[in-house]
Amino acid sequence: MAEVVKYQNIKPADKCSYDGVSMGEVMLRLDPRDVPTARARDSIRVSQGGGETNVSCGLAYTFGLRTAVLTALVEDPIGENIRNQMREAGVDTSKIIWWNTKNDGSRYSTNQKGGLHNGINFTYSGSGVIPSNTTYYRDHSPATLLQPGDFDFDTLFGKEGVRIFNTGGILTLIGPHTADLAIEAAKKAAEYGTFVSADLNYRSKVEPDKSKARAINNRLAPYLGFLVGNDSDLSDALGYETKSSKNAPFKDWLPAYKETILKVAGDFPNLSLIGTQWRGAHNADLISWCSVIYDTKNDTWYTAPMRENVPIRDRTGGGDSFASGVLAALLKGKDLETAVNWGAAHGMLVQEVPGDVTMVNQAQVEAEVKRALAGGGVKASR
């Protein structure tokens, strides 16, 4: 097995066609805005998102980096809508596997009755003491049928070149062979010198059996350079328990999380970075927010400033934007202090706008970092 690439050895931009490539599921999101889904009738907002693909969208749209996605869609108007939205974010969609609707018996073919359909979810953002809630329709989506051999990794990583490859714990659990595909990709990435990151992103609505999730993700973890996961993800997806209460304040949570991370780093010496965002949810509209990164080789921790009692519009995508902020800093040659601050700022900002993915640029991320470091307020720009 090839040695896992460390964050210090990310390939230079001029040696690669892509800065970042993400592999995972992408869905069409229907947002009833301020009305719970059961009562929604009109004014529904349409967007796209996926736990892994959101990272490529953030890297491209916010940070101007060259990205692509590896996923599968049914070739119909919904699939085209999802593709077009990713194109608008600046993502290369040429590597999507398309399932035709001709029912012609070929590998990537389905009928026009929805026997196989693009994933859809309804996400109500919640308000006050009413929590956000997502209803999924993903069980028969083409991404669940992805398997080893579906993508030409020798061409992607070997001939075209990729600096960072990203995947995650949603993809590994959605289908019978998707974990094997993620491991195949991570092995090939290492073979060609590509840095690999993954967000555990455990979702009980994807796989309620935690023992199954742990078995699968423990197979993937040895091939990663950067692991993203908060204390609940580390428990649910890998089996590591953090000794802190569920609603512990950050100052009490952090020492317990550090203890857990040191165990993870000891068990997986391939990891050069481990990190997460921390969200203190006061209600559906108000959160506190922070992030932390651990450099395993240098035994050094980096923590962003705490943002306290910040009103938000949509809590979806904060972790994905944290990951893309960190990865963007690494890709642009920044230090880890900058990386943790970009991750925290980008993760915070995505929750200030509707949808899974960012609507801000790098200058806004840097301005938010500056504001948070100075403990400043918010001024109108006129």
C-alpha cells in the first residue's frame, strides 16, 4: 500500500489539473422557507447539496479553485437542474456518471417511472424551539449504486492530477458497494501522491445501525490524511467516546475532545490533520460557533475565536464549509492558523445564507476572520 500523503506534501498547482475533487452523493433540496414542510404550498426554494460535493462547491465558488465532482445522476430535468447549479458554482461536472432513461439494459440505464431517481430532500430550517428537519428521498438514487470500477482513477489521479481528494461518511453508508468505492479511490489517490480528506458526517437516517457505520468507517480511516469529525461523529461513525456532556460549553468540551483526538491519532498514524467545527445550538436561530485543528506530527492545536450567540438562517452545510475553508487555506499555501480561521469563518458564513453551499467570496471570509479576531461587530457597507 502506498504511503498516505501528509498535508505538508500537497502537490503544487502547476502539476495538477484539479485543486480539489469530491466524490459523493448530491441531491436536489426543496426548502419550504419559514413554513414547516407538512404545510408548505408555494414559495419553495430549490437548491442542491451533498455532504461531500458541498466541499467542491465551496472551494470553487468562494476560493476560486479548480474543482470537480464524482457522482451519479439520472439524466432527466432534475439531474440537469442539479448539474447546472454546480456549474454555476464553478465546478467541473464532466465526470458525473449519467443514467439514461431508455431502459436499454446497459449498466447505466433505468426507466422513466422513477425506478431509479435523483435524490431529493425537503429541509425545513426550523425556528426558535422548533428544530430544523430534513426528509430524504434517496434510497433509489444512482449514487447508492456506485461501486468500484465506476471511475477511472488512474486517469484522474495519474494523468490529470489532483491535489486534494475529498469524500465522506455519507457516501460510505448509502449503498452496498459505496464504501468499497471510497476505499478504492483513497488507495489510488495515495498511489499518485494526492492528499485525502474525509468528513465522517454520520447521519442516522442514512444508517441507523452504528455498529455497521463503525465497521465501514474504520476500514476507510487508514487511508486518510485529514479526518473531519466532531465528538458525536467520532462516536457514531468510529466508536470513540468523548467524556463530556451533550450540551457542555466549549471550554469544557475542548479538553475532552482533545483527549479523544489523541486516541484517534494514536490508532491511525496516517492522519496528519484532525479537526472539526463546534456548534453550540441555543435554538434553531441562534448558535455559538468555533473550530479546532490538530497537527498530529507537531502535536500542535489551533483554535479559532469563539463566535457567541450568532443569529443564523440555515444550519445546513456548516461542517462542509468548515472543511472547504481549511482545505482552501492548505491549497493556497497558508499556515494552519489561517486554515482553522478560514474554516471557522466559512462555516459560520454559510449558515447566514439559505441552502447547503456558500454564497460568499474569499474576501468576505477574510473579513469575517478579521472581525472575529478583533471581537468586532458588524457594520453596513455603503
